[in-house]
Amino acid sequence: MRHSRVGVAILTMGTRPAELARLLESVAGQDTSAARVVVVGNGSPLPSLPDWVTGLELPENLGVSGGRNAALARLQAFGDVDVVVDLDDDGLLISSDVFTRLVEMYEADPRLGIVGFRIADEGGHTQRRHVPRLRAADPMRGGLVTTFLGGGHGLSVRMLGEIGGWPEPFFYAHEETDLAWRALDAGWKVLYEPELVLRHPRTSPTRHAVFHRMVARNRVWLAKRHLPAPLVPVYLGTWVLLTLARTRSVTGIRAWFGGFMEGLRTPCPPRRPMRWATVWRMIRLGRPPVV
């Protein structure tokens, strides 16, 4: 039997050449070799790359979603990849068996769609926001979930062929949840596997100037695209209250509500509400689509 083949996609904006080089070394050091590795310069020129890496320079920054779709299209064009692994360019695979274990997981379960890695800093600590469940006290508790982390994960190519790729209008923020909700609604599984680790520097999401606006706008789009009509105001109302309670910056609040209104005013088709069976499945998984 032919084993599943791994393709790796990495986005870069040309600002971390040393980190990218170390990441590629960790990819090359995997026990199970990647069939293909694509590095996308997202609106920036690429540094010198090893000859086993395919480089793709985009003329403009298409955001996380657009850049990943460009990498995905290139990997799919090769026709010899079964699992796509997306990695942040400043991440590092600290174990050599990540791809081996990932392939074993996919071969053991034909309905496994997404496998999320654990993101850990240099000290081995996982930030609460990097645990894809509401009860995030124990980052070592794996299992089926309703979303995943963008920094390191695996995607079934067969699943992507069924549900489509990343939501390009999102640009940045909540693109993983959009993909996960579509996967769940199509009957695929989303798994958080804390034993698969991507080392990543400890960061704050607010380091991005557009963070508050994008997070709010895309959350509205997420609801408009995927939630049954009765749940849309519940979901959005919950996040308004949570944002007011959590955000300490007046500037951040203003940017968030600006993005929220932008999301209400602007469309982000297509609208394909998930089935109520999917809502119930998400409730059983511990995260109903109202928070």
C-alpha cells in the first residue's frame, strides 16, 4: 500500500530569513521526508532556498488565506501530495517524527480532515490562546475540537478537494475557524494533537496593526457565512460582550467596533449555513457556535 505523502507550505514576507532557514532544516530532518516543499514570498522577494524547495513569489501580499491558497495550488499541481502541512516561517519542528506520526494518524482514520499541532515557546509553554478549546488550562489534553491553530497543522488534500481552500477575503484572522466549520459540516474530524509540537516565539496577537479590525470584521463574516440565522445575533452579541470585558485599550475598542460595522455592511459570500446536526456535534465537542 502506498503511504500518504506530505507536502509542506510556508509563507514568508522576507523579514525572517534566518528563522526560515532553521525551519527548513527541521523539515529536512524529518524521518518521513516531505514529497514537496513550497515557500511563498507573500508580496516580497524570497531569500536563497535549497534546491529541494519550490519558491513562489507573489506580486502582492494576499494575506494568510490568499498566500496559503497559492501554496496549496502549487502543491496540488504536482499531484503527489496527500497531506498538506502549513508552518509559520518563524516556527521550528523540534522532533524528527512529526511527519511520520502525522501520516500514521491520517492512514488510521479516513475521515480525519485537520490535525492541529501544539504551539509552544522556547520554554515549552503553550499560551492559553493557542489551545483550541474553551477549557484551556491543560494544553496537553488532546482530542477532537472545532477549530485549530494556523501556525502548524496538517490538512487532508481529499478534504480540501471537497470543501475548498482558505477564505481569501478574510486576509488574516479566523480563516482557520472558517475552514474548520466547513470541514465539520461536511463530516470531517478536527483533531488537536499536543504531541505534535511547533516551537514558536512567544508573541501577542496585537502586534499586528490591523488585529482588532480584522478580528471583528472576520468574526461577523464567519457568522454570516456559516451559522443558522437564529444563531447569528447570539454569536455576535456574545462576542461584543466578551470584547468589551477583555479589551483594555480604547483605541483597540474603537478599531474592533469599526471592523464589526464593516463586517455588517459588507458581504462575504457564499452563505452556506451549517446543518443543525453540525451545531449539535459542536456542542458535544465542547464549543457550541455561539462563543
